[in-house]
Amino acid sequence: MAPPVLRRDVEDRFLREALMTCEFCESEIPIGLSVCPTCGKPQSAPGQSDRRSLWFVLLVVVMFGIAIAEHHLFFRN
Ligand SMILES: [Zn+2]
């Protein structure tokens, strides 16, 4: 069993990593909040950037697939 001090340190680190910076006042607010508690401005949805990066990964995979297919066709002909 971990000593209480160590456990507290792990919890603190977890809480620090679960923070994001407000887009407007740049104060640290917990991830998942849609409104900054400091300045009261709405934050952009957390899922939005995730969806954008997913589309980017999909695009890269498709481009890579096309490049490989063209490469194979080039060497076959
Ligand atoms: Zn703010």
C-alpha cells in the first residue's frame, strides 16, 4: 500500500494534467467545463478538435493508400 503522501502526489499530478487553459483569460480550468469559471466565457467543445484530428488521420491514411497503389501500378507497368 502506497504511503498517503505519495498517493496525494499522484492525485495532484492527475488534477494538474486534467486542466486546460481558458481561451480568453488564460486561467487554468478543469477539462470538461464548457464555461470558464473565472471569466464566464464559453469554451469550444472538447470533442471538436478530436473529430478534426480523426478526419486528418483518415485523410493521411487514404493518401498513403493511394500513393502505395500508384507506386505498385508504376512498377507493374
Ligand atoms: Zn476564462
